[in-house]
Amino acid sequence: MASILFITPSIVAVIVFVYIFIGWTGFISFTKWNNVLPNYTLVGFRNYKNLFANMRFQIDIHNTIVFTIVFVSSCLLIGLLLAFLIDRNIKGEFFFRNIFLFPMAISFVVTGVVWHWLLNPGSIQLGSIGINQLLDKIGLGFLKTGWYTDPKIGIIAVAIAAVWQFSGYTMALYLAGLRSIPMELREAAAIDGANQFQIFRYIILPFLRPITFGAIIILGHISLKIFDLVVAMTGPGPGFSTDVPALFMYDTTFRGNHFSQGASIAIILLLMVSLLIIPYLIYTSRKEART
């Protein structure tokens, strides 16, 4: 009874501030509330139909897909490479590990401000700045681009900043996985004649599969609801080239007072994140049941 009394406030808070609010948001998404004053007239799925016909939302979905692919794949590859390098017992391992993890201590807002300057394309009057200036200095000026001001690669520029911040976190996950692999397995495989590639393919990768799965879930969930990095770094960008659904929801709800459409965007974001989280929860619960 004492244990139940201790956890009751937390249970009530979660029910009220999570599940009831989710239900309320879902209800608002089916209403005609498109002004400051509430309007609870039910309109069915009309808000969702109008949303998917909205060109800005279509661009946002495309940007989210591109951002997720670039962000998740780059973090996994860079994180795995850094973990392998550090796992080779290099000198100064503690120093390098902290250097790679340091960006995790910075908020997305700070990252956005810094990378806004680094990827600034410059102007005719001021010349090149940031990365473009560095490319000029090392004789690679032909690689200069408009970065986030270029509608073709604007969202990729935002993904670069996100990769810088989270590749070290992915490295830490992989490094923990590598350190958990018994050395006896690698040594036995080497004695049996396996080369480094075969050891990596048949021993290391299977052990790292749960780490990779968990990293994809965490990074994918971050990419789907990205907001503060985009706000601090670029905003919607030219032609909504760096716009994302969360930013569209903010503009629609709190600047345009279209609460029903904003609620429908929020529900779609919830469903998108659920497509990642629910399979992961099912997988972990089944794994725990087997053990």
C-alpha cells in the first residue's frame, strides 16, 4: 500500500499531462477551431485532408525524409568508425572520447547559431565566410555552395549540423558494444584463419546489431521531431527548403491561431514517432520475456 501511494502522484501526472492531453489534441484535430475563440464543431477528417493537400506540408514531409536518411545513416557510419578507432587502445583515448562526446553537452539552439555562421555563404560585399572561406584558403573554392540558402541542399546543411552533434553519442553506444564483445571470440576466429573483414562481418556486426537498432530508434525519433535546430539555424528557409513539420505546427498554431490544423500536424508527428517507438518496445518486451 505504501508503494502504491508513493507512485500514485506520478501515475496521475502521466495520465493527465500525457494521455489526456494527447486525447484532447486528437479531439481538436477533428474540430473547426481556426480562430482565437474555440469552435468545437466536428468536421471529421477535413483538417487532415486539407493538410495533405497543403504544399508546405508536402515539402515538410520530403524534408523530413531527406533529413532522417542523411542524419541517421551519417551518425551510424561516423559513430561506428570513431568507435573502431578508439577501441584500438590508442594513446589519449580519454581525451579523444571526451572531444567527440562534447557536442552532446551543447543544446540544439547553440549548435544552430554556430553552424548558421559556419555555413553562411557570405556575400559579394563581405566575401566568403565560414566553411566557404576555409575552402578558398585551401584551394577548393570550386566546392563552395550556398549551403542553407540553396533550396536544393538546404535541409542537408541542417543535417550536417545535427550529425556533428550526435555522431559522438553514436560512437559512445558502439564503443560500449565493442567493449562488451569477448576478446576470446576474436582470438579464436583469428586462430581459425579468419581475416579482419570476416571477424568484423561474422562476429562484431552480429553483436552490434542491437546497438544499431537502438541507435536507429533514438536518432530517428530525434529527426522526426526536430525543431529547435531549424529555428536557430535557418527557419523555414527559401521556398520552405529547410522547413519541418514541427516548425509548421508552431507557425500554424501559435502564429496563425489555426488550432485544429496545428493539432492535426501534432497527431501526425505522434504517429510518425510511434512507427519507430512501438516496434522497439515490442522487440524489447519480447527479448525480456525470452530472458
